[in-house]
Amino acid sequence: MSVWSELTGQDAAIALFRAAAESAGAPGSTPGQQMTHSWLVTGPPGSGRSNLAYAFATALISGLPDGDERTRAQVDARSHPDLHVLATEGVIIKRDDVRDIVRRSHYAPSIGRHRVIIVEDADRMTEQTSNFLLKELEEPPERTVWILCAPSEADLIPTIRSRVRSVRLQVPSVADVAALLERRDGVDPVLAERAAREAQSHIGMAHRLATNEEARRRRSETLELALAVRSTSGAVATAARYLEIAGEDAKAISELRDAEERAHALHSLGVAPGQAVPNALRPQLKALEDDQKRRATRSLRDGIDRILVDLASLYRDILLVQLDADVPLVNRELESGMQRAAASATPARTLATLDAIQLARTRIDGNVQPALALEAMLVSAIRRPTTERGAA
């Protein structure tokens, strides 16, 4: 099976990367014009940036344009000796992490055709960290390939952009994402279509909605709560509940992973299950716990942002209803509630709510207290039924 077969909606990018991998070729070949040693993959969240980067890495390391199963399994497990990944569970990528991976980039490939370094969320590098990386991107070792991933070119400093070849991904269609869920995960077609639609073609979120009933329940509650906001006190109460929902979501994502990481760390340190951890090893476990706490903070922030993205889809749908636009709704299962909300406000008011949602995202990204940002946003979402407004 080709390494590209589980990707969807990115035919042009796949063709480009496959040609580059073929150009890089087998041992003894000379790379053609398609190949360069510094790449930037950009696209909206959920478009498959990292998936495409890892598929390209598999092809480069194996020396085969379609990869091979052994290399693919090692890349998927992030265990291939010629693959290095720089990712962060925090808000920024630290300079020390970049320094370490730059050092590794100068090693010759151990068993593969190339050594590949993938920087996920390259937009999380500070300017100082980005400047540290510049020289490596400009003059990498002959058989080292850098692949950076970011939402857009504008998220990186100009000097970085000038040293990489950019590949822009498009948003896959709902049909493409649904077909992937059916083919790869065995999801029922009706559920696959709904998950892809409600995730707005975000591949990772669509997978989660299709395979996790609790995630679907939390999303439904989020939208129903917004439709029920009738007063300022209701907005405050709903904001508090949203923080609880985001916390529940973050906990569900990280809890199992944290336990697996701790068990793996104890096994690596030679500590048997149930055995007391020797004092000499406790600093290493403490470092792991600190990383997990930072990740939990990031997961909570991501959970809040997912709520805001879902709310944006809701009020986008309400606006379409108000304008009687012939455009498919994201949340069509809630159409009756959206009809009532549409009748209780003007399109201008709905646009103001959409602006408030974006402002809340910006404020939270700027470290405003999430509760305050959510409360302010939800005040703009207050809708009173037509009969109630008439009585008033």
C-alpha cells in the first residue's frame, strides 16, 4: 500500500511531494529540480499538514516514491533513527529544543536514504528561535531534509520563508473526509458524513467525533447552550459551563496518554509496577509530570478554542438562515433551534456575534482570562424569542 493512500483532498500536493521523493531517488541518483532540502507545508488546521509531512518523510527515508511498509511503521511510531520530530505541547517551541535538533541534523543517515527533520507547529517558534534556525535551512547537510509545518506563511518570519519551498494545502471537502473515515476507520457512512461536516473538514476532529460518543455529546451541548442564552446571567452561567466542558474534553484527551507515558517512563527506568520510585529517579519523573501539566494547560486552551470554532459555525448557519442563502448548513440537525434564533435578531446582530467570537479567540490567545472573554462574547449572543420581546 502506498504511503499516500490514507491522505485525502490534497492531490496536487501529493503529486508534488511524490515527484520530489522520486527525484531524490535511490542511492547514486542526482536530485532533480523538484527536490529541495527545506520545505514549508502550510494549510488550515485539520488539512493534514503533519500527515503529509510524515508521508513525505517515509518516501525520502526509504528512497522509494511510495515508501515501504517497514519504514512507514517506524515513521508512524516516531521510532525511525533517521527521523527527528520537533513538536511542542506548550505555547512556544524553545530555543534549546531547536539547538538540540540542529545538532542532530548534522548526523549522516544511519540506515535510510535521507535524515528528515519535521518541525510541527513551526509558527510557535519565537523570532529569536527562528533566527537560530535560519542558517540550517539555508545550508543543510547534503542528505538532511527539513520539513516545517504551519497554518500559513505569514506565521513565520520573512527570512524563514525565503529559505524554504512552500506547499499550500487546501481544505478537503466534507465528502473527501467522510470517505476517509469510512475507508480508514470503518465508520458508518451517515455518521462519517455528519462528523466530517460538523468538524468542518478538520480531519483529526472528524475522526474524534466519529469515534467518540462523549465528544459528540459535548459538542451538541455546547451549541444547545448557546441557543438557550436569554440574559446576562445566562451568559455568565453558560461561560462557566463552557470552561467545564473544555476541561472535560482536555482531560479525556490527556488522561490516558499521561498514564501511558508514566508507565513507559517507569519501565524504561527499571521500576516495576507498584514498586516505590527511588529518590535518585524522582527528578526524571518530576520533569515528565511538569511536561504533562504544561500539556494540560495547552489542551484546555485548545478545548476552549474548539468551542469557539463550533459556535462560529452555529452563528454562520443562523446568518445563512436569516439571508435565506442556498448554502449547506454545518449544523443542520439543529435547524429548528437556529430558525428560532434567526427570527429573534437581525443579520447585523448575528454578524456582531460572529465578530465577538473572533474577538474572544484573540483575547484568549493574548492571555485574557478565558471566563471573562467567554462571558463578553456570550452577552452578544443573547437572543429572546419574538413573543418575549413583544411582551417586553
